[in-house]
Amino acid sequence: MYGASYFTLQYIPHLSYNVSSAISGTKFTPRASAALDATTTVLLHLVPYWTDQILMDQLSRLSKEIILPLIGVLASKKFSFPYGGTQRKALCLKTVKVVVTIAVRIGRDMARQRMTGILQSFFSNYTTPIQNGRNGLVNDGGNTISPKETSITIPRSLEPATDSITAAIHSTRLNDSWMSDSSNSMNGSTESVNISSNSSKDKSLVNTENDEKIIAEISETFCPETAYHAYVPFTRLMGGFHM
């Protein structure tokens, strides 16, 4: 009733906007996750009814603005999904279904020519090592530096001579009030340092827990199950040699 141009001029730009707005926010909200899920659902219903000419004309745009960003979201370690790894895995399976649907529509030869980059981007997430810095730092060469290697040693020539300082205090005959005020100020500064160090430890603990949660989600998403659902149909379509 509306014609094919209605979907190419209205739906595709809106789907592209949904994906870009969902991944450009500072926080991945449930609304953003729902937008990505709706995008894959709409594509699953649109692609089978497009003509070959329309699909080939829109394939480049679909790949760059929708499919590849979706794969990037699935493998992103910047944020976690609101409902954890189950939601990330469900979106992964729907994204695979969209790619398979498009590949079946355009045929084996065109799928080999136009969709190899998408498959490489997707399957590379199964072999990318997940690095965490809990056991040390990573230098520019990619090597891990243990905390012992980053420790600073103070030369003995710069260490304070406690005996000379004690003798100087006794020789000056300072009164007790000055000593008590000095000790109180030192205690106050020590307490402030302890509070700041505790707050920094709490923040680092929260960040570590969040990173571990995201890594667990990615591991649950790119698992043997999703690899099977993606590899088998693409192998049957494109051939085992090409895969």
C-alpha cells in the first residue's frame, strides 16, 4: 500500500538513528537495549519482503550503520546490559539471524563478496583475548608489569636521620603545648589521608566488580552455542572452504 520507498526513506533512517543514539550515550539504559532489540525485529520482518534491487541498494548502509555497530555493542567492554548476559546473548542470536536472512536473500556469490567483512568482525570476538589489569599493569609493548617492578626504592642517603632529629628536639627545649598541637594536627592530617585512601579503594573495587561483570556477559554471549548457530548456516551457504 505504501510502496517500497516508504520503508527505505522512513524505516531505514529511523533504525540507523536508534542504533547510533543507543550506543552514543554515556550509560546503556534499558530503553537503549529495547531500541536495539526492536531494530533487529523490524529488519527480520522487512528483509524477506524487499525486492533484490532494494536489498542490494541498501546493503552497504545496513552493514555500516546497523549490523556492524550491533556487533560492536555485543563485544563492547565499556558498559553492561541492564539484564546481564542473557539479554546480550539474546541480542547476539537475533543479530546472527538478521545476517543469515540477508545472506540467504542475496545468494552465495554476493554473500561471499559483500558480507565477508561482517563475518570476520563477528567471529573475531571468539578469539580476542580479554585482558584485565588485576595482576599488574600493561606497558606499551603489551607486556604485563608486576607491581614489584613498579615499586620505588628510596636511597638511604635520603632517609631521615631519626637520632639527629630527636637530639635537636631535646636541645631546643620546646614546650609541651607546642608538641601537643603539632601531634593533633598530624593526627588530623593522617585521618584525612586514610579517608581519601579508603574512598579510592572503594571506587577501584566497584570498577573491578563492574569490569568482571562485563567480561562475564561477553563470555556468556560469545559461547559455543552462539558460535554453532552462526557457523553452521554460514558454512552451508558460503561453503566450508570460504569460512
